[in-house]
Amino acid sequence: MDKKKSNVKDYLAIFLIGVLLILVYKLLDNFTQIGEWIGKLFSVLMPFFVGLLIAYILYMPCKGIENLYRKTKKKSFINKHARVLSILTVYLILIVLVIVALTLVIPAIVNSGIDFINNIQNYYNAAMNAIEQLPAESFLKSDIVLNAINRIQDIDLQRFASIESIINYLKGAINIVSGIFNAFVAFVVSIYILAERTEILSFIKKCARALFKKDIYLRSGKYFYKSNAIFFRFLASQILDAIVVGILTSVAMSILGVRYAIFLGFMIGLFNLIPYFGAIIAVIIAIIVTIFTGGIGQAIIMAIVVIVLQQIDANVINPKIVGSSLKMSPLLVIFAVTVGGAYFGILGMFLAVPVMAVIKLFVIEFVEFKTKNKKRKIKEKATTLPKSNN
């Protein structure tokens, strides 16, 4: 009887392995169709992902405003509807900022960029005339510099930045990323996530408590909250810092009379999102543009002012905004940005620092846990050893 049961189990195992092999073969055979199905699923769910991202970014401001409303008189209208009012307040502020950006800031930046690209040929000709008047032994007349300038000349920037091209790019981006309906869905989803965040988090906690052991549940919860705090603080602080740097550099360049001050200030603020490398690249580009548009003297003065502002930002403004949660050695930051950029491009360079901060957190806690465990075992072993009789 036992032999028959054993044979049945063997046959069942062989049957299941065969079914599994057939499924794997079918998956590989229809890989293109499966990829298309997954792509379609992601496109359908994209508004929900965008809504989740919006809710994640607006969570801390919304929470802070809600706490302020909660401090009002108990049982008052504001206190009773603190969450709803906080969401309305945050979205009203967001809408006002978007309207200001669309009507004032973005048009000025776009117009400056288009004007620079349309006049780049004139700047190139002026620069070449100035170089030709230099002595023959000048470094600027070396083959390396002339070849680099010729390569820049060969780039047809107007083809990429004409009004028609920009309109086509914007239309394509809107069609790919989100239509009007998707934008509306993402907006509604973000509101519901913010409104029901307590219930959502409670449900996730219940599921985690049911699936994992108590020790794993508590540890994973601690890591989740710490990682979330690192990512949110980094995203919020870097965006705020980029805005501050962009405004300061734009104002300083405008005072100095630098042409395209708003465009260059916006570029420096945007590049400042990437630690270390971004600021260096942005300043170099700004110096080159200012040499073409205002001469070497103005470029040197502008470079000194911008570098001073960068140092003030790095040593005063940024530490105040970021705080101590992302303190890492410069070597670790440079390593993270280099690896992130090599594998994931600009987004990888931007997110490399918080990812490395989370990895550093896990490594430090793992080492501390192992060290404490080792010390505890040594102590227990020492207490269990028999005492020697002299």
C-alpha cells in the first residue's frame, strides 16, 4: 500500500514538472505578446502611479497643515474637517504655483533659451574673430580648442529648439505620458490617497502583520519608516534647494547684467539637483555662454559670484534644509552618483544619494546587530565556563 502511494506521489511530481516546463515554454514562445500585455497594463495603471507619486510628494505639507488646523479650538469647524481643509489648502497652493510658473517663469526661460539658440551663430562668429586676433602661440588657437569649437558649430541646435519642434515635442510628451483623462484620474487618485491615508496604512500594516512573524514585521516597519523619511527629506529638500539656488543666481546674474540671466539661473538650479557634478557642469556651461554673450571679463565676475553663492548654498542653505539625515562622506556621494548615472542616467544620478543613504542605514544596523550578538554570545559563554579551583 505504501509503495502504491509512493508511486502516485512520483507520478504527480513528474506531471507537475511537465506542466511547469510547458508553461515556461509557452511564456518564452509568447514573450512578445506578454511584453505587450505588461506594457499595456502599465499604461493603464500609469495614472494611479502618478497619483501615488503626487500624494507622496504632498504628504508632508498636507500633514503639517493638518496638524496646524488640529490645534484650533476643539469641535470647531476647522478642527472637525482638518484633513479635508488641509488637502484643499495644499492643492490651492499647488495650483497657484503652477499658474505663476506657466504665466511668468516658464515663458521667460523658454524665450531666453530660444533667443540664445537663434543667436548662437553670431556668438560663434564673434568668438572666432576674437580668437583669430590672438597671438599664434595662444592656447585658444591650439588644434584641440579649434576642433572642439568646430564640433560645437556642427551641432544644429535650431533644429531641436525651433518653436515648431518644441510644440511637437510637447504634443508628443503629452500624448505619451498622460492625456487629459489620465491627468484628471491622477489628480483624483492623489486626493483620495491623501484623504484615506490612515486607512490605507492601517490595511498595509494588518497584511504585513498577518504575513510575517512579529520580529520581521517590527523590523521591516522600522526600516520602511526610516527609508521613507530619507527619501522624502531628500526629494523635498533638493527641490526646495534647487528653487532657492535658481532664484539667487538669476537675481545675481541680472544685477551683473548677464544676458539670459533667468535661463542660466534656472539651468544652474536644475543641475543643482545632482550632487557635486551638477553644480560643476552648470557653472562651466554658464561661463561659456557668458563668454560668448558678454566677454571674458563679465564671465570671470559671473563665475566668482556664482561660485560664492554655491559655497553659501553648500555650507549654509543646504545643511539647514536637508539637516543631518543624509550626512555622507563626499567619496560615498561621488561613488553613488557615478554608478547611478552609469546605469540609470540622469534619474539614477538624482536618486543615487538617497538610495545609498538607505543602503548605508541597512549596513550600519546589520553590523551593529552582528556586533551586539557576538558580544552577547561571548558574555554568555564566559558566564557558563566552570570556575577553576586553585
